[in-house]
Amino acid sequence: VSNFVVQTLLVSARDKNQISKLVKCLCGIVEDGSILNAKHRNVDKTANDDDEDPSSHGKNQRMGIIWRALEMCASKGSAQDQEQLIHALMRGYASTAASRDSNDDKEGSRRKKRSKAKGLSVEDCIPLLLGLTPSKTDDLQEYSSADRLTIDAAGARALYHIFHFTQRLRSEWVNGFVKLYCQSDLVKI
């Protein structure tokens, strides 16, 4: 099923019963990290190929499903659905981090394994959602790359919808965001 069809399904959910069923289905693929780690399929190819968008290299092509699911829960979902999806997101990022750590362990480094059951902390998830990187600038532009940051739009939308969850669920995310980023960081975005 295409990404667009899944996103349209998430937007068209009408009642809490439908939303609960969709969240239950989504939690499994979010928790295993497969949807969070879905990079462009041909990252190693050259940018001259006609069937690829070179600007999408290395970007998560399925994050739209995450932000649409969070949007659905923020607008019509119950607090339980919101909590299930947030915890699935945290466990999913722990799963992708654990797979990266196991790849590092194969190369000789020893790291403590993260518990997949608990998931990553909010402070660890926020930078992964936002994907802040120094922007690419030309010599003719007014700002240097140290003056600007680029952000993953789908991840920013996901965080925006988390900020609209119930007070109990969003407070940890808002506090984590404020701890991580100072005013100068926000100006650079």
C-alpha cells in the first residue's frame, strides 16, 4: 500500500473506535522501527538518475505516516490512543538505536544496550524527530552554514501534534524541547 493511501486513511478516520483500531495497527510497525528507519531505497546511486529525487537521499520517506497518525490522535483520538502512539514512537527510536548499536558492536566497540521495552527518553527522541542539520549554502548567500539550520518538516509536524496532546502527555515533550534548544538555536531554524 502506498504512503499516500495510508496517510489518506489516517486523515479520514471519523470516530474514536476507528482511531483506536488504526493506532493498534500502527503501533507494531512504529515500535519495530521499520517505519522510522525507511530511508530512500537507492541512497548509493548517483544523483544523475532520472527516476530519483536527489534531495531525498538519506531522508526518511515514511515520516508522513507518523505525523498523520499523531495529527489524527491529537484532533480526534483518546488520551489512551495518544499515549500508545507516543510510547510506540519512543520504543521505535530505541529499536533503531539498538540496531545501530549492534552494528557498532560488530565493529569492535562496546556500548550499553538500550531497553526496547522502555524506549528512548523524550530528550533523545526530539532531535531524531526534528533532524536539525547545518544548511547547505552557496558563497553568494548572505548567511553561512553556521548561521542556519535545516529541519525535517515531517518530524516538526509530528512534534507540533504531540504538543497538542493532553496536558499529561505533552508536558514532558514541551519541557524536553525547552531544555534542548535555546533561543539562538530557534533563530537559526
